[in-house]
Amino acid sequence: MTRIFAISLLLAILVMTLSLTKWDTNEIGVDYTLAYIRNNCVGFASATSQLNSEIEKLASGNSASLAKAKEKLFTCRANYKKLEFFLEYFLPYPTNIYNRPVTFEIEDPLPEYQSPIGLQVIEQLLYGNQEEIDLKSLKEQAAAVADAAQDLRKSLYGLSISDSRILESIRLEMIRIATLGITGYDTPASGNCITETNAALGAVQTVLQPYLQIKNVPVADTVDKYLNQCLHATMQTDFNSFDRLAFLHDAMLPLQNSLGQLIKDLKLEICSQPYINYNAPHIFSRDFLTVDAPNENALTDRKLIAIGKKLFFDPILSANHQKSCASCHQPGKFFTDKLAKGLSIDNHTFLKRNTPGLLYAAFQRKQFWDGRVSSLEDQVTDVITNSKEMNGDTTVILQQLNQHPEYSKLLQPYVQATSDNTINMAIVTKAIAAYERSLAPMNSLFDKYMNGQISKLTPLQKEGFNLFMGKAQCATCHFPPLFNSLLPPAFDISEFEVIGTPLNKHLTKAITDTDSGYYHTVPLSFTIQSFKVPTVRNIARTAPYMHNGAFSNLQQILDFYNKGGGVGIGIAVPHQTLSEQPLQLTGRELKAIKSFLHTLTDQLSDTQNNTLQP
């Protein structure tokens, strides 16, 4: 009787446990995916335990023991990559303990931040100073990862899982691979990223099988074809020689396009990502990223954009009626002023920092070098009212605009929605921000190549892209497709980095810059001297560079990175996020990177609706 009761109780618990994972029984691949995930959770937990055991036995100076620990880490990370698409989508917290960056990450909304922990930290410790390995920290990290992994399967209970969500998680994994995985973003020390990419792609291929076997969906064969091409390409595992451009152009981008069509044909489209347009063929399509705007009208209202453009070039917004937005953001200079630091309103003294370009600024989640505002509207207000920039008095500005015969007429349709039927600053900033949101041409030579509008780049340009995305580590901060701070795959965070930029261009006699940057916005020890990462699109035409305009040409800036940033040239930078190890780039490699960077120059005269010219 007791045995029967025990069995009945066990069955009841099993039924209750299964009911906690929610899915539609008519779904195509949910059961299949869950079985795959459960099985690989066990494999990952086992791999973390083996890694922990090997690190527990690790002795300082024992090269054989160290080699075994690295092998276990390699296996552990490969097992994690088999789960990555699922964990990052369905269980971002607390499972982000497994693969968190080695530097402090500040998340919006501030002031929350995440401490370094997980496999990336273990890699850094294992591949760092071989003579003085921090065994205590290493063992703590390994134990934390192993403990968390043992409970991973329990995290599956209570999840809301569906075919549409599984397929979106795979979509995001394709973006993650294309923008982070192949760059070594989360394996900067070991260089094992191509092998890990292959493991992640293998997981995707396995999970997609139920969807690819559905009859009367012709595009399934195309998905399978390009997925196999991606897998075949990543069997070549050498980090430096891997042809990232061919991988993207010939396999990954067509895979993204065909996968999107498959999801559409299966009528399983959803979009939980506010900044991604899944109707775009792939990540380098002009309409792939969506602009952060208060409403749809801010993007499509051509009249509002035209008014914003007029205001942008009008000195009426400044105190002395001599300075407009375009005084510093000049279209002929790619919306910069070509000065090391911008001129103040008196045209004699200089501002604190270099004038950032406005092309693609609308896609950033933070504005200004120090990220002190989040929206373009607030950015416009900040500049207009800043005593050293335009020194505008909003009361005076509004009085002049309301009495202005042309502006009062142009803005009348927008004034009608206000309580007092007059122009206010919200309307002014909304109009200028609408114009700024239109400044995203994406018609460079590189864009045309990636979108099939031209058939080839030169061998040197291709080599430069592969270096940018690989050995030179540029893309681990300047993320595709905009090559700026927007962190893939959600593109919802603008990252800030501490690279130790000197005050001068002479690297052998570098002077420390005292500008604290983002620290003024977020006062934490590790934000001192951190600055928002700008886009490198149009970099060939927007010198001088950096927040202080220290470098006047591309060669200087590449030399700085090649030497390991501030620490590499002898500056004390306590929390440098850039690797301080020299990149060992040759003269030819530096030339190739410059050649690629020139392909990112937009053709402003051809930009849509001629919005770039006054």
C-alpha cells in the first residue's frame, strides 16, 4: 500500500512539474526543442563540474595541469554554445552568470551594473599572466559556474515556450553569431570563437529540423543549404585566417534572409525586439535597425522633417543669432566641424570635447560623449540652452518663433495640439530631432557590396574587413552593422569604454587626459574616463578623432590601438576595458584596415530625399 501511494505521489509530482512548462500541444517543435535543451543542460552541467575539478587541482607553475584546465574550459564553452540561443532568449537572468563580460557592465536603467563573473573571466585568468595565476579567484569563478549549472534544468519550469518564440530565439542567435560570435567578443584570449560558432550553428541546425521537414515550404531547402554552408565554413577554425567577409556575404546573410522567409511562410512571426525590423533581409539592410522615436510620425512626417531641417540651419535659436546647429554639424564635413574641439558661441574659446558627428546618432541609446541624455529631443535642448554652445533663452526663442511669419505658419498644424495654441520647445525639439533621425544614409561602398549592388571589393579592402572583425579586435567595441556602440543582438544598449586616450598625439610622450567622461553621468569608479563608442562609418572623412580630438589621422589612431591603448603606451588607466596587449598588426595589415574604413564613407549627395543639404 505504501509503495502504491509513493508511486502515485511521484506521478502526481511529475504531472505537476510538466504542467509548469507551458506550451501548446499543437506546436511543431516545442517538445523536440525542450528534449534537446534538457539533454544539453545535463551535458553543460557535467562539463562545468569537470572544469571545476580540474581547476581545483591546478597548481601554480604546472604547465601540464594548466593545459588540461584550458581543454576543460574549451569543452565547457562549446557545451554552453549549444544552449546559447535558448538561454539568452528564455533565461537571460540568472543564466547570464555563465558568459558575462570580464569588465563591469552598466545596464539601463541606471545605476544597476553587473560584476564580472563566468566563463569569460575564467578564460582571462587561465590565459593571463602564466607565472602569477590568481588561483583563488579562478577557483571561486569555476565553483560559481559549476554550482549554477547544476540547477539549470530547474530553470526550465514555468517558461512560456512556443514555436514562434523558439524561432525568434534562433533569429537572434544568427545576429549574435554574425556580430559577436565570429569576432571573438566573448573569447578574446583563447581565440576559439570559430569552433564555438560551429557549435552554436550545430545547435541551430538540430533545433530547426522539425520546421525544415514540413511539406510545401520550398524555402526550407534554401535555409538548409545556407546553414550547411555556414557550418562548413566554420570548420576552418583558425582565428586569424578565417574569412569573415565570405562567411557573412556568401552564407550568413542569405541564411538570415531565407530563415525570415521560412518563419513568414509558417506564419510564426513575432517580434519582441523594439529596435529590429525582421522584414529586412539581413543585418546590413538599410532598414534592419529601427530608430528610437516618440511615435511613428517622427519618422515618416516629411513636413516635420523639412521644418526640423530649416530650424537646424537657422541661427534664430542662438542668443547672438549667429550660430546654428549646422555651425558645428556641417553637412559638407559629414556633420562635424573638423576641429579638435568645437568652437563656443563667442567663436574664440573652445568647448570641452570634440564635436561628434550626427550621422546615425538617432540609433544611439545615449547622446553626447558622456551619455548625459538619452533622447535626441533632450540632446537638442541641451545644446540650445548650453551657455557655451548656443546660449539660447527658450522664452526669447519661443517669442521669436511665434511672431515669425514663416515658422508660425509652418508649425500651425503641430501647434493645434497644444493647450495654448502656440509654438513650444517640445515642438521645436521634436522637429529638429525628426530631421536628425533622417540622417542615416547607409549607401557606402561596403553597404552596396553587402546588399548585392556591386559585385566586389578589392582584396585589400576585404583583408581590412577581416582584420577589423578579427585580429585587430575593432568589432568587439564597434559592433556591426553600424560599427558603433549598439550592443547586439538586441541593440538596446550603447556601450561605453575606457581606452586611455591621451591628451596628445605623441604616443612616446603621452600626457594623461583628466576628462572623466561618463563618470559625470554615472559616478562609479569603473566609469572614470569612459566614453561612448562612436561609429566608424565615415571615419575617413571626420578627423580629428576621439573625445578630445587628440589624433589627427587614421594612422595615429590605429597605432594607438595597436600598442594596447593607454596602458600600452604607459599611461596609468586603472579600469581600461580595451586589451592592453599589443595587437602585433603589421604595416600591411594597418594599411588594409584603413582601406576597409574608407569603404564606409557614405555618398551624402545621393541620400534619400536630399535631407542632408541645407
